[in-house]
Amino acid sequence: MKLVWKSSVESTSAVSHSAASGRVSLWNSLERGDEVSLSQRGFEYYRGTVDDRTADGRTIWVIDRIGDRRLFHIDDDYDLLVAVQS
């Protein structure tokens, strides 16, 4: 199984309505067990597995490889990458 990272960030630096919609869509698509990476300004701050999310998809809980659980909100300004099978 090969993992490919799917991003919520478009390649342009301008934030558009479609970029914001894509970000919301990606966060809403997360399911328990998805492998994610959260970064800011190109630096990966946290990587782990989605443990749970709110019904509106705007808040997720992620567990890292040593078992620490952390909450993230869509407005926390993290770039989200999701591992997908290819």
C-alpha cells in the first residue's frame, strides 16, 4: 500500500472562496482512522490518526504514534494533509 498526501491548500498564495470551500470539504470528509499531518508555514507540527471529529467537521481529535491525543480546529490555521491509498 502506497500513501499519497491530499492537501487542503491550493498552490497559489491567494486565499479564494474556492480554496476555503476546499478546506472545509476536506475537513468534513475526515473519518476515524484517517492518517493526517498538520503543518504551518511548511513545518509539520503534528502527525497522527483521526480519533474523532465534531458533526460539523470543524474540530478533530488526532492521536499521534505514542498515544497523545490533541484537538485541532479548522480555524487554527494549520495546513491539513490526508494520506490516501493509491
